[in-house]
Amino acid sequence: MSLTGIKIYVDVFYEPLGLALESEGFAVHAGNVTRDRFDFERMRMRTMAMYGYKYIPFTWDELSKKPEACRRTMYALLGRFSATPDTENNPLSVYERELLRYALRLHRSIRLSDVCSCLQLGSEASRRVLRNLVEKKLIQRLGTGKQRHHEYILGENVRDTLF
């Protein structure tokens, strides 16, 4: 949704990495474009950037005539944006990074059983990972309990930390 309330659509949205993929035809996006349409397209790209999404356009000609080049580009983008940063600049353990990636894919709150299953750890080790992520403000406890917490949600800065 743009700042003016207009719904904005993309052809493919890969949520874990915030990639907005577009297949653009020449006539629609370049050949017969009015000034208003041109302005709208630029506003659309700015809005995606404002939300932190990466706008990745391909032309229909590229997709049909050079599919291997498009595929290589996608592999390079996926590798670049999903690569693990060096540990000097990223104080997350392997377990913490893996759990955050898993939670991004789940699209729901996470529970201790999810952590145990994902990391193949026991309850106590899984609780330690959860506590560390809460301390780093990468996940938040769901609910108002003071002693026991059964569900956690991702913090707002998780994508920035991982990618």
C-alpha cells in the first residue's frame, strides 16, 4: 500500500528476502507510457524501497529469449541476500540465525516445540537460544506472563540483522 492509499502489486514477492520481482513488457512499461503512468511507476518503486523491498525487474524478452541469464541473476541475488554475514559483524550464533530464518518461513508465532524441532535440540538448550534472541531484541514474548512464555514473534529488525 502506498502512502496515498493506492494498492501496489508485483508479479512475485519473495517475503523472506523482501524481493519484489516484476516481468515487464515493452509496450506496457516503456512503449506506450503516459506521463501519469510513468509517475505512478516511479512512485511504486519508491514505495517498495521505503518498505525495504528490493525491486528486481525483468523484461518479457529477457525471460523468453535469455532464461538462463535470468536464472543466473536470481541465483546470484538469492545467494547475496541470503548469505550469512561474517561473525565479527554479526554476533548471532548458528542456532540463532537458523531459528530466525525458520521463523521467517513459518509466518506465525514460534513455540518451544518449533525451536526444538528446527534446531534438533532439547528443551533447555532451545530455551537458551530463545532467551538470547529476546535479550538481543530479535524476538519478543507474546502475551503478558512474567514467568512462563509459550510463544514468540519476530522483532522488527530481524531482516536487517539477517540480510
